[in-house]
Amino acid sequence: MLPIQVEDIGKMKILCLHGMGTNADIFRAQTASFRSLLPSYYTFYFPEGEYECAAADGIAEVYPGPYLCWYPFPPTLDHLSEAHELIWNIIEEDGPFDGVMGFSQGAALAASILLHHEKNTPLETPPFRFAIFICASLPFSVDQTSGFELTQVFTYSGDPMPGDLNRWQDLVNREQLTDQKPNNEPFQLDAQELQSFVEPISRASSSNNIAATNSSSSYSDSDSVSTEDTTLSDNCSLGDGEEVPLSVNTNGTRIFRFHPEVDTVRISIPTAHVYGKNDPYLSQSVQLVNMSQLDLVRAMDHGGAHDIPRSNSVTKAIADTIEKTIMKSEFMI
């Protein structure tokens, strides 16, 4: 295991999990702007995943490798269990940590650990007092007793970016018809169909089932918090920018993903959810809000895509969202 890289010495310890196709140094750079606005006694720990993979979209042109991930994509149950074990070992050796912050795959891994802990040991203290999820995708389950099975969808169409359960079921039903099609051609979604699967953030924020955005909408930069409908480009991407494959090899494993309409377990600590209205994974980020205890949620739309915008207004808004989440956790001690 690579040594943990530490940012400053302080009292508030936050474990930082990078996204797929990046590394600790890259995540350090991606978060530097809003971390600089947080109190100086916050300590940020940046471990790294153990698997090499392709660089996330646009990363190789700016940052050197190696490019790493916490588990290959799509993951087997063994890959997921190994990732969980890695994080628990880090907690044991370098913790305890007050909170966890993750981007994309790192956020999904953190959420998976919290949900499994809540499910399996609900009477024990969670490993973190707060969590910060940035551009998160829905977490995978390490067993077959939680989540919605997406094995057929991954096999034929690749990663289903939308987070709507009815759409997942529709994809499964369509894939079950694959063998009846001429020449055994798999069903494929075009960009227009994918667009219809993403719930506009304006509707998401007003739904009774979705936590409304808590951050102020008064920021004026082009990257600021917005309530406009989301859009998808023709080049849809995976959690960290890789092009969506038409099909993937699931290596014989069954793939289960947590979903709030399937699972009753919820993350029971204060959570901050930061997502972008132009992120193809927006609806999954919003569904992760619903997998959290809603009275402990702060959520904001940074106005961008699958990234962390660095405009002054958005940087301040992210820092403010994190600070208020951490303050809420302080009152729960």
C-alpha cells in the first residue's frame, strides 16, 4: 500500500478518496481552492487506490500519472471487498478520522462503506462523523443482499448513468429481450434517450423525495448554483470521464447497486452533496441524497459537469456547504 500523503497538521482529520483515473496528488489539486478557505486546523489525508487504469477524461493533458482507481470497472464482488478492506485498514492504521470526502468513485466507495456499516452493525459508531460527496455515483454493494441487480445492463449496454429505478428496470427488461433480436444485437441507448433519463435539477430540488438545495442561489458566475434543466452531450461519460462502452465484460460476477427505492438503509451522519447540473451522473448524485438521512443533508449544484469548478463563487459555496455540514456533526457528539 502506498504511503498516505498528509496536508498540514491539525485536529480535524478528513480522509480524501480520489476519483477513478486520477491519484492523490491530482485530488489534492482539484480540491485545493475550496480547502484553502477551510479552517487551518483541518487535516486532509490522501491515500491512493491500488489499481492502475486509464486517465480520466482531460486529466493526462494536465497531470502526470500514475492513474489509479479503487476498483476496476465494472467491479467484481472481490474487487469491492478488497476496496472496503483497504479503507478499513487505513482507518485502523492512520485513523480515527472525523470525516471522509470523495469524488466520483471515491464518493461511491465511501458511501458503500457507510451503508454496509449501517446495515450490518447499526448499533456501532459509524467510521466517520460526516461525509462529503462530490459528483458521486451510486455505490455498489459488496454482497447480493442489497441493491438492484444491474448485471444484464452492464453486460449489454455498459454503465447506466441515470439513477431512476424505473429506467433501470426498463433497461433490464429490454436487455432480457436481447436474445430474441435478429443477429443477437444488444439494445443500445442513443444520446436522446439517455437525456430523457436525467431528471432536471429544478424538478429534483422541488420533489418531496429529494432534499432541496441548501446553498444560496445568489451567486452570479457562470459556474454558480443553478436550477436550470440538465443536459447531456452526445459523448456521454463514465464516472470519471471515460467513454461509455456499449458493453462490458462482467467477469461472471453479479453487479448490485444501492438505490433508495430498493434499500431501506440510510447514511445516518451529516452529509454534504456537491454535484453539477451538466454531469451525466447527476441523477445518481441526487439519488445518493435520498440514501442519506434527509434532515442531516446539505446539497448544492455547482453548475458544472463531472468536475470541481474553481470560480470564486462556487469555491466559496462548496467551502460553506462543507463547513455547515461539519458544524452539524459537532452538535451530534
